[in-house]
Amino acid sequence: MVNMLAAGVIWSGFIKDMLCLPRPLSPPLQRISHSGSAALEYGFPSTHSTNAISVVIYSVWALQTTSETRDPYTHLISQGLLYAYAISIVFGRLYCGMHGFLDVIIGSILGAIIAVIQIVYGHRFDMWVSQGGYEAPLIVTLAILILVRVHPEPADDCPCFDDSVSFAGVVIGAEVGMWHYTRTQYSSSVPVPGTVPFNLQEIGWPRAVGRVLFGVAMIFAWRGITKPTLLKVLPPIFRLIERIRLNMPRRFFLQAS
């Protein structure tokens, strides 16, 4: 799922910065949005539509192919909620004035393509990364870094590149982490490689809730520690990279020096 969402952000951002097509004009359209950064992005295609459609198609496929016994009404309600989610996101982008019809249509098509690729090749890709040597995560990392390097230079200072880089880092961390975790005694390969074993009947509700609370606390603690640390550590590294002329030549980047 992470790879699918990352693909939606990266490829929609790639197209946005390559074509530089603006959002609907406001005025005459009255935009209902309170996000300053979103207004700076280009409009074609809609990243929200891309991710919403990819998530819904993949989730509906997972519901229909699961081997677990489910109540038919629960199954039907789950699909209905997924369809309602997709419709609310796609039409919500139109209602808020953030996108035109072509933006959400092409964004939805892009999301459908990404979902189909995930359904057909996602498990094979996970098995290749988890069962291979260190070369597999290394190849994935290099491929993602190449995508970052060839990302188009936009006509304006658009934050799409920043979003793509952020998700690229998430994918690299997730793939390397999965590769390492599958080599430990705690990992399970069912239903996918790198699954954390979980049985509510065995561990009970108190431990299950405790695991969730501990995980959330670790996320906030990690963010609180790493962000100020990186703000101190990275600037000298970036200045060194700039001095040896290895920095990325992007027009709107503030030089580290």
C-alpha cells in the first residue's frame, strides 16, 4: 500500500511539473481551500484522485479475493464505504475548486493503472526484495534516486518535488526495513513478506491496545528527536556537497551556503 501511494504522489507530481498546467482560475471560480501550499501546486493531474482511486481499486480487489469467511452484508457495506470514499474525494476536489474535470479524470485513470500494476506485480516485487540479497534494496534505492534526479524542473516554485522526495524517502526506508525485518525471527510471510504476526486471541486486548499506544508514542518520539537533530546535522553536509559541486541544480533551491 505504501508503494502504491508513493507511486501516486511521485508520478502525478512528475506530470504536474512537466506540463505545468494551473489549477482553475480563482476568480471567477471561488476556491474553497485553506491550504497555502496546495494553491502553489499545479492542477493536472489530481494527486488526491490518483491515490483515492488506487486505494479503492486495490482494497476492493483484496476484499473479493480474501480467503477469510465474511458476512455478505459486511462485505457489501465495506465495498459501499470504499466507493463512497472515492466519490467524495474526486468530486470534493471539484467542489472545492482545486481541480477541473480533466484533472480528476486523468488522475483517476493514473490511479487505476497504479492499482492494476500493484495487483499484478506487487507480491512478486515484495518477494524479490525480501528473499534476495542486499542487491535488491540497493537496486530499489538507486532506481528511486534516479527518479528524484530526473524529476522535471517546473516553471514556478511548485512543492510537488518536495512531496515526491518525501515519499521517495518513505519507500526507501520501507523497502530496506522490510528486507531487514524478514531476516529476523519475528517476521511472518503471510499474507505478505515482512508481516508482523498478530493474533488477538493469543495476546488479548490489553496487550493489543498497549502495542498500538507504544507504536504511536514511538512515532512521535522519533519525529521529535530526529527533526531537530537533522536540522543541525544536514546543513554542514549540504554545504560540503555544494563545495564539491554535487548538489542538485534546481532553480528554486536555496543554496546551503
